Amino acid sequence: MELSIIIPCYNEEAALPYFYEEVTRVLAPQKIEYELLFVNDGSTDETLRVLKHYAEQDAHIKYLSLSRNFGKEAAMYAGFCNAGGDYVAVMDADLQDPPSLLPRMLETLQTGEYDCVATRRVTRQGEPPVRSFFARRFYRIINKISDADIADGARDFRLMKRTMMDAIVEMGEYNRFSKGIFGWVGFRTCWLTYENVERVAGKTKWKFWKLFKYAMDGIVNFSQAPLNLASWFGMWMTFLSFLVLVFIIVRKLCFGDPVDGWASTICVIIFMGGIQLFCMGVMGQYVAKTYMEAKHRPHFIVTETNKEDAQKIK
Ligand code: UDP
Ligand code: MG
């Protein structure tokens, strides 16, 4: 097998026919041996039935069906663990990742100059402005505070060599943030850019809140900066209170000490209480992650597949 394309699908019955048709149209003239490895991420619609239907007609179609909705990250991981190709691509099922880029990506890898071809969108048109705004802030922040190198607008859509994929499978962490993982493993990456495309059919699975939580995961997974922030707060507060102490002693010596300042005392107490709770919350985030990692639960459970000797649980 030369090329495996991994497609995580969650309730994509509407988009799948378009996707299948377009990918087949692009790959058929390529004279390359390929498999389309669909991962049904616990869809509640007819996605699995559609996949089975295609699989009966076309030997290129492979599917893994997970026992419930594990999330896109887990679905991708299931794909990585079961991809047989020398080259491996990840794509969304909604044609937001244009299959027409694939031949160019393949060519780039075949020159041997790169290990991976990644894509990023240069526009975010068609996306709610609030979402774009927060997305931009997120990329600015995470690049500053972590050693994962993540381009703004980077997609999960990429084609990589098996060596790189093996490295990614090796990173078996439970809280997965692939954009960070791709950057972390390194390798020679070539970036392609393209204009944003809106999804062909169906609805986005990412509500604002889900994305926000995902962004927080990204930060906590790839950076200890929030923890350092707590130490910095502590240090500055200590320094500040020392200055205030000196001021109060001097004032007492020079002017005596009439009792007042009840309001300001309460303000300081509430302020400090707030900061302490915030810092505990930050620490809690890391402790919670550690807890989840320590349990070593599987990332995914496959209940149905047409792939022989598929890895069903990992
Ligand atoms: N997806 C998934 N599991 C989920 C959510 C999404 O497998 O829990 C898949 C989805 O089917 C699609 C891809 O991840 O192929 C990207 O999702 P979507 O297009 O909804 O995200 P957006 O493009 O809006 O960021
Ligand atoms: Mg999409």
C-alpha cells in the first residue's frame, strides 16, 4: 500500500457522497495504490451504513467504527494505528480540505526533500467573526508560551511519511492535541496555503465552547507557562506587599496611625483570595490531566471494521 487517507467522520452522511466522489476523481488517474480509511466516530446518523455500502462496491474503502463518539483526536489516532500506507494523509470528510491538493502534496514528498506536507488556510472567510478572533488570539498565545510550533490557520490536513506517523503513534498521550503533536515531533515540513472553503454539506461539529475547551487543552498540554504565571503572581505580590509595608512603617513613624482603611483592607483580601483561587484552578487543570494520563485508558474502541487484523483497542 502506498497511500492511506484517514478520514474521521462524525455524522457525515450528508457530506460523504461528495467526499467519496471528489477523492476518487482526484486519485483514480494517479496510478497509486491507496486506501480510504474512514473512522466512524460513533455517528448517530447513517454514516456507518453509507460506509458499508461503499465498502461493498469499492475495495479501496476501509472503515473502522468506534463504540461511541470519542472525539476527532481519538478518531485520528485510531486511523494512525491502522493505516497501512507508506504515505499517510488526514482529511476532513466535509471537503474543507481540498483533495485536489493531494497530487501536489504527493509530488513534494516524492522528491525526498520533505517528510511532511502540511496545509494552512490563509483566510477564515465564512467563519463566525468571534470564532476567528479567538482563534487568532489562541495561536498567538500558544506559540509564545509553548515549544510546539503551530501556524495560524494550520489544518489537520496533511500528508506525511510513515516514519513521521510512527513517531506520532509513539506519542500515546491520552489528552491529544494533534496540531501541537505534529509540530513537536519535528521533521522537515513543507507548508501549502489555500483559501478557506466552506463545508459541502452537514453542520460543523465544533460549538464555540467545545473549541474553547480544546484550545485550553492545547495550552495545558504543551506549555507549563500557566503554572509559571502562578509563581510570578506570587513573587510580585510578595514584593509589592513589602513596599507597602515599608510605606506603612514610615507613615506610622512620621504621622502616627489613625485607624481607618477598612474598605481597602477588604479589597486587598478579596483580591488576594481571587488570585489564590485562580492559581489553584490552574494547578487543578494540570493535576486533572495527570490523573487522566495515569489511568491509561484506551484512546478508542473499534467495534466494527472491514480491515483484517485491525488494532481494535489502544
Ligand atoms: N469529527 C469527528 N469527531 C468529532 C467531531 C468531528 O470525527 O467528535 C470529524 C468530522 O466528521 C469532520 C472533522 O472531524 O470530518 C472536522 O469536523 P468539522 O468539519 O465539524 O469541524 P470544522 O471544520 O468546522 O472545524
Ligand atoms: Mg469542517
